[in-house]
Amino acid sequence: MGFSGLMKNLQGLPGQSLAVAWGVDEGVLKACSAAVEQGLLREVCVTGPPAEIQALAAKAEVDLGPFSIVPAANPVEGAALAVSLAKKGRCSVLMKGNLSTSIILRAVLNKEHGIRAQALLSHIAVVELPGPRLALLTDAAMNIRPELPDKVQILNNAIDFAWSIGLENPKVAVLAAVETVNPQMPETLDAAALSQMGRRGQFVKPAIVDGPLAFDNAFSKEAALQKKIESTVAGEADIFLVPEIVSGNILYKAFSYLGYLPTSGLIYGASCPIVLVSRADSMESKLNGIAVACQALRE
Ligand code: COD
């Protein structure tokens, strides 16, 4: 099932309420409006400068009827206000608008006013692979250089999220540059440890974890067979765990810009899902993110 199948599954269910942090962005307004039309959302609250948001909505021919605007003077204030709506339970989904990722993440992590729920929050990118089928890539946008204990939590978040969107018993490929353990490549040691933890059932929910795997073997069964790698994950990975943010971010953007694959993303581990896509991403990508967040809330 791809994004459109997921959207179909959500038809007829009660719509969610969404708050956008600094929604001064045509694509975000259009995506929210489309989500309202499709019944995914019942209300949208946008923080930012009202006149600018109204002008953008008029230009994009977005009906602001189901929208409310909470005035904010700058992105930092816009992020804080949107997070406070989530904290008060006034919205069930949060979304990044036209502001930098670190601004919204700092508001979410704020010790006093933030909305952390799990010990570690992480980014999960959702990619529609040929099939179509949805696969997850983590962490391409939040945790910069995770150590092994952080990777365990990043993987727990992704496994938990996978189950919540219907990817049961997910197959996890722990990516590295090679498929053999090399003491000079620390990410291969982490991958071996995570694989063994998977075999011992040490993750939050059942999952089949294998690594290290280079991307070709993780993505293509033929490539794995060619290299004589026996792996039940090869060619069938539901989750790609990357060693750090740089390789993850490059892979995420390559899926989208080189592979032309539909993508989206969110932050997991806060008190509500946070749709977090790049400002340059398409309106469809933003709408896909809303749909994925709604699906995660459904379970
Ligand atoms: N989960 C839970 N708590 C966290 C996390 C996390 N992932 N990261 C930090 N914290 C906690 C720390 O334990 C500490 O208590 C507090 O938050 C502050 O931690 P710092 O000093 O590391 O926080 P910041 O504000 O300097 O950085 C946090 C960010 C998430 C903003 C930072 O890690 C970051 O910039 N990440 C990359 C975001 C980005 O630019 N992505 C762009 C790709 S699209």
C-alpha cells in the first residue's frame, strides 16, 4: 500500500485537529486545505502573521473557513504557540510550517513548555517504494550523531511507528558502507549489536533486524544474492536505519530528487505526531505527512 491507499483507508474516520507552526507557506496551506476536503482534518490552527497568511491563502485559492489563525510575530513565537496548543490538547497533530527545523524542535524539546513523551524523539521519513509499498528511513533529520543507546531508541520509535501504520513484524536493514563487521568502521559494530538485540527480542515490538548491510544489499535481493549474502531483510526492508544524519539526509533527498519517489516525514516520540517535511517539499509530500500522522493516531 502506498500513500493513496493509506488515504483511502482513512476515509470516513473522524478528522483530526492540526496546528501549524508558522504556517506562512502556500504549500502548507494548500496541503491542510486538501486534508480538510478529504476529511483527514476537521480543523486547522495556523500560527503566524494573520495578514500575510490571509494573503497567501487568497493567492493559493485556499478557503480559510475551517482555519483559525493565532497571531505570532516571528517563527520562534509561532513554534512556541503551536507547541502550547498541542500541550493543552487543543490539537492532535502538529506540523512544521515555513521555519527552520531546529526552531520547532527546540520548542518541542523545551523542558518546561515542550511536549516530549519518549526519552528520545526521532525523525522518521516515509518513502513510497515501487509496489507501491511504504518504507521508513530514520533518522535523517533530528539526531545528529547517535551513539548505540540512541540508535536503540531511534529503532524502537521506528518499529513502534511501523506497527502503528500497519507494517507488522517490520524488517529492519541497519545500513553501513559494507556488509561485514569491520572494527575500523564503528557503525558496523553498532549494526551487529542491533541485529543481535533483534534476535533476542530486545526491541519494543517484534521486528527482524539485520545488519550491517550496504544500501545495495538492503534494497535489492539480487544484489545480495550476487554477493552471496543470506538475509531475510535484503530487498524487503521496511525500515532503513542510517548511522547518522548526513548519510540519512542524503539518502532521503536522493529517494525524492533522483528516484522521484513520493516521500514525507514526521517526528516521533512527542505527545503527538509532528509532520516535518522540508520547506522545499511539494504540497503532496506535505499532504502525505498529514495522512501518515492521522494513520498513526488511528491505532
Ligand atoms: N530527544 C529527546 N531529547 C533531546 C533530543 C532528542 N532527540 N535531542 C536533544 N534533546 C534534549 C537534550 O537531552 C537536552 O536536555 C536538551 O534537549 C537540549 O539538547 P541540545 O543541547 O543537544 O539541544 P539543541 O537545542 O542544541 O539541539 C537539539 C536539536 C534537535 C535542535 C539538534 O539536535 C538539531 O539541530 N538537530 C538537527 C536538526 C536539523 O537541522 N535538521 C535539518 C535536517 S532537515
